[in-house]
Amino acid sequence: MPEEFSPQQLEKEGKAAYERADYISAAKAFAEAAAAYSAHDEPLNAAEMKNNQGVALLQGKQAQTALDVVSGTDAVFAVAGDLRRQGMALANQAVALEALRRRDEAIACYRTSAEILERAGARDLRAEVMRAVAGLQARGGKMTDAVITMQSGLMGLEKPTLMQRILKKLLFLRLWR
């Protein structure tokens, strides 16, 4: 009979594999951890493991599988009222969409993520999401939109880093040139 591991052990195994850059093994361990958490009636931890699995799959260049895995995890967090993790789950979906070159869908998903992260008070995460939107806009040739989006992302930061403050000033100057 195969030895059963606790969800926590499987999660730890996944994190260790991810740290070794063994992304496929990490994804497998996170999938097993998600199933184990589900079996223990812990839907939030199961959804978290699916998001970890999705990140590992993206690193392993399996974007469609990553999207399939993370789709719907945001709803689990929404039901629980966990806005921060809901926003992060949507951002993970957006990254997968971006990797699949589904730009418009990725931007929409990132924007929803940013709105939720704003409500959660996760301003640093929101700024990162807005940076991703700006990058997509810039690659699509929408430079003015990209500058405005990046500026919007930086505006909410309470304690911007030196680089963020410099970028904020440069973006302001670029916008009003």
C-alpha cells in the first residue's frame, strides 16, 4: 500500500522542488497537496495549492495547463471573502492568458485583479499588477495608455521605493510632454 503524505508535507515537497527549479515535480506535488487539502475539506488551502501548481506550470512553459488549473480558484477565495488571495488568483490567470498571447483577456483579468487588490488594501501587489497591464499596453503600441496605467499603479503606494519614486516622476514628465 502506498504511503500517504499529509497535505502540508506535499506542499513542502512542492516548495522544495520549486526552489530547485524542478517545476514539473513542483507542479505534481502541488496538485497532490491540492487533492489532499480537498480531501480534508480545506478548500482555501486546496485553491492556494492550485495557484502554486499554476505558477510552477507557467515556469515549466505549460501555460494552457496552468490556466486550466488556476481558473475558478478566484471564486473559492471570493466566497471566503479573502480579497487578497482572490486578486492574486486572478493575476495568476492573467499571467497564463498573457503567456498564451491572449492580450485583451489578460488585460481584463489583470484589471479585475487590481480592483480587488485595491479593495483588499494590497497596494504593492496592485502596483505590480498595473505594471503588468502597462507592459501589455506598451507591447501593443499604446504608449500613452501604458504611461497612464503605470502612473495609476504607482499612485496608491504609501511608501514607494526610491526607484518607484523616480519612475513616478519620469512617467509624470512623459505624460505632460
